[in-house]
Amino acid sequence: MLATAAWGWHIDAAIHPVGDYLRENPYYRFSGFNWTPAFLDLLLQVGADRILFSTDSPYGSMTQARTFLDLLPASAADKERIAHGDAERLLRLDARRPRASLAAASPNTGEMVRR
């Protein structure tokens, strides 16, 4: 399937196996399949650096997705990467820059206030 004209890539020109491409290029999200064995398979195949936290809101529950992430048998560092670190790196966000917080919303206007 990857060796089509649309991809501009041919099997005889491949330098690396397709598995290497799938581990090093795309990012993966696990919204909608909060099943630990499937997540662990993904984690073992691509590592925490290629997995993004997501939900299928409004169809999926943020509470269930966050609980699933919190209960995963993964290190705290891996959970941090998945929860926000990978997205910050992918989107080139400066993690040190202050962000508006929902907790800091003005009670009268609902406007966000920088902390």
C-alpha cells in the first residue's frame, strides 16, 4: 500500500523498514480505546515520546480518559510526556511561558487572567 505513486515512495528504494518509519515519524493518540493491553502494546512499539493524550470530546469522557492515564502502569515521566510534554514539543510550545489557567478565571466576567 505504501508503494503507490501517491506516496512517491517505492519498496525497492526503501532504505529503512516500514516499522522504523512508523516508530520515528507519526504521533499516536489513544482516545477512544482506554484498554491497558492495547496502550502497553503501543508504548512498547513506539515509546512514550510518540504518544499524545487526547479525548474524543464530546463523545468521550475527559474524566475517564484522565483516570485511564493516571492508572497506567507507566513511569511518572512517561505520563508527563504523554499528558502534555510531547504535544508541547511537537507544537513547539514554550513550556516555561506562563499560561492562562481556568482556575484563574475572573468570577465576574469569565475572562482568563494570567498568573
